[in-house]
Amino acid sequence: MLRIHDDMLEALRSMRGVIAAIERRDADLARQLRRAGASVVLNLAEGSGSFGRVRTARYRTALAALGSARETLSCLRVAEALGYVEAVPQELLARINRVVGTLVRVAA
């Protein structure tokens, strides 16, 4: 999972400008986006340290990361729909979608 951990960190870095634009119009949505994005990274880090008997805990953290990744995508789409940002960069969406896809496979 380290690869998607790094992918999500890079997505957070590339979201800085988007988050700033959203924050000017809707501070609550920007806060929610930051929390959801950070939660993905933190849950991935927590889950990657689980081995052996704690496999169930690893599964739960993967599900938590998946939910937060989907929430991150939804925050970006809501901001776009409400006109807070022109268009979310496709590269950013693709990176987060890779994270979601990997987590879907892990959680299955």
C-alpha cells in the first residue's frame, strides 16, 4: 500500500491551490476536503503496519481509507458543481481514482 500512500500524498500536494480556491467561497467544504484527504493518508499508514492476526484491523483501515478517498473525490466534485473551482485537474482525479481502485481491490 505504500505506493497509494505516496500517490495520495502527492494528490494532497496538488490540491493546495484547489483547496485555497474553495476556502475563499466555502470554508466548511475546504475543511472537510482537507480532513478527508488527510484521513486517507493516515489510514493507509495505519493499515500498512498491520500483519498476522490483526488482518481484520487492516481490512477496517482499508475501508476507512476507501470511504475517505471517495469523500475527497465528492468534495472536489461538489466544489466544481457549485462553481468554486473551474475544473478539477484530470491528473488529480486520476490519481485519487487509482487510490480508490486499489482500496476497492484490497477491501474485497
